Amino acid sequence: MSDDANQDESQQTFEIQKIYIKDVSFESPKSPSIFQEKWEPTTNLQVGTRHGLLADNIYEVVLNLTATVTVNEQTTFLVEIQQAGIFTAIGFEEDAMAHLLGSYAPNILFPYAREAISDLSTKGGFPPLLLAPINFDALFAQNQQKKQDAAAQGNAETKH
């Protein structure tokens, strides 16, 4: 076998096929009375990701963000978005693939979700909600550690 054939077999490919909003929701339950309140908001952000295989080497990754903004302990507005993307990933080992789908792809999707959330808050009559960057590598590492801890605890519980 030639060196060129070996290089082709071990070549890795990662491509973005499509980025899209899968689901979005904006609620402002206290409008219009909330507009009379002094604007001193508190923001709670919940982040989640999931992925699935669509076809050979083609994956959908979905970034779920829920931002709840409160003023005086009243929900001012709530915005939820599922920002999704379809990605091609070829030639990656299992650990590298998990990192691609659990961290790298959400990093690609986040700016799109952040922009949509900012636009929705503005269209709802509020100042733009500008989300700080998220360290998806750290979130992925935490999630992996939780899975390892749960597996270790499960194994410890089944041993007699």
C-alpha cells in the first residue's frame, strides 16, 4: 500500500452543512406594566446540547438556551431557542467525535443563538440581551466527569 493510500484512509473531515433555528419562543407575561418598572434585570441562563446521527457521518447538533430575565423578582421576559446545525464528521475516533459534537459544534452554533436572543429581546420592547461567551469545552468536560462519576458509582453499587 502506498503512503498516499494511508493518508487518504486517515484523513479527517468536519464540515458545516446547515445552521438553522429549530424552535424559538419569546414570552413577556408582565407586559405592558413591566415597562413602568426601573430596569435592573437579573438574568438566568440555562444551557444544554444534544446530538444525533442523521445518516452515515452526518449529525444534527442542537444547542438549547433558555434565558429568563427578571425585575423585582417578576419574570420580565423568557426566551427559549433551539439553534441547530447539520455537520459532516468523518474519520474521528470516538473521543474526538464526542468532543466535536459536544463542544466544538455548540461553539459554532452559539453566536447564531446569541444574535437571535438579542433580536427577540429588542423586538419585545426591552434592551438587547447580550449573552457572555460560554466555555463549551469546560461544560463538556464537566458533563464527561459527571458521566464517569455516575458510571463509577453504578459499578460500586452493583458490587457485593
